[in-house]
Amino acid sequence: MISIITPVYNGERFIEFSIKNVIAQNCPDMEHLIVDGGSTDKTVELIKHYAQNYPHIRWISEKDKGQSDAMNKGIGMAKGEILSFLNVDDYYEPNVLNRVLEIFKTLPEPSFLVGNCNIWNDEEEMIQINKPQKMHFHDLLLGWDINPFPANPSAYFYHSSIHEKIGLYDVEDRDAMDLHFILKTVQVATVKYVDETWGNFRVIQGTKTFNSNQSGETLKRIRRILDSYRQNLPFALRVQLAAKRQFYKKKRGLERKVKYLISR
């Protein structure tokens, strides 16, 4: 079984769409766990309405300590051996869950399964397709600009037993829990990348992600985190990574010059 976990707080704008998106997957071997943080809008009313008619939906509504806390509560509720997080404003492509379950039949435990993710703006324009093709730990440490990591959990799935190896999400971490999870997971799990688009990530004005991207804080945060992981590597590996990063930077610089000369 696959357990879809949706943390939400005052998400009436998207919660119904999210619930319907999971229903439309037509996956008989899944459950949708909605963890509400005590919403004061119509979120709970909408959840109740659908939960009465769809037994695969289970939910709670209570105050929490933030998104990581809600995610951990969902993990505790989950009955499935496979987990996925679907944030309330994100969504799956059609028939993704059945496809994922088929692939997991071929994978050892624990495994981390990753697909591509469309990234959308408020005008419903696709601004990027996230393709995290190189998922080795040392590849990811080269940096987002060289080897991007998965941009959104709607495009990755994993065995719940991974948390027995790396622990739960840090409740105090409100901004980078996904990146820490990925960097820890690729060190303990079998990683499988499939060049198919599975998830959709909305970057919406006014949200934490949008504001962080606009201010440049997202890239600064990523650099700080990657630096902290690099510092724990043996000296020889740190030198090797630094040399590779310098090589890719020079290569990109040459490619930009060639494009400029061609366009003149």
C-alpha cells in the first residue's frame, strides 16, 4: 500500500483539488492521510465532506509545531510500506500511483524512487521541468546548478522503513526538511530515477517558498546546507568535489560565451 500524506493549514483554496487529484488516481491500494494543523477556514469542512464518502481518506485536525511536525504525524498514521507527501497546493500527473506501485515491486527495500516534476507559476505557466537525473550523494553535493535534487515531494516516493535508518523530520526545521531528508536518504537507500513526469509543484505568490525564492534566501540556504555536508567528508573527497565544481563552472562559462557569439 502507498500512503499519501498531505499536511495542511488554512488551505481551503486548494484542499478540494488535492483530494480530488488523489481520488482521480484510481489506485485501489492507497490511503490519503490529511494532517490539518487546526485550520480556521473551511479546510476541515471540506475534508469531512470527502472523508464521509471515500474510506481511503483518514484525517486529523489539531494544533502542531509546524510542517515537519505534521509530516511526522502523518508517518505515524501511515499503514503503507510506501510513502509520498503531497502538499496541498501540488498535484500528481494521471495514473502515477499505480505506476509507482508497479515499479516498487522490482525494487529492494529500502528504496527511493524519483521522477520529474513540472514547476508552475501563478499564471499557470510552466517555468521549469525538474529532472534530478544524478542522485548519488556526491553528485548532489556538487550543487543545485550542476545536479539538481528533486524540487518537490509530489515527484518522489520511498519505503517507510527509510525513517528507521535516518529518523523522522526535524520538527525545528521549517524550511529545509526536504533537502536534509534527500541528502540522508540517498546515503542509505537504493535510488531509482525514472525519466517520467509524476509531480506538479506550484510556486505561488505570497507563500513561504515564493518569498524565499524572490529574496534569494533559497539558494543561500541550499549552499549553506551543502557546505555543511561537504565539511563532513574526508579531505580527499572535499578536494575532489571542489575541483569538479570548478570544472563545471568553467564549462558553463564557455558554453555561455559560445551561445553569445552564435547569437550575434
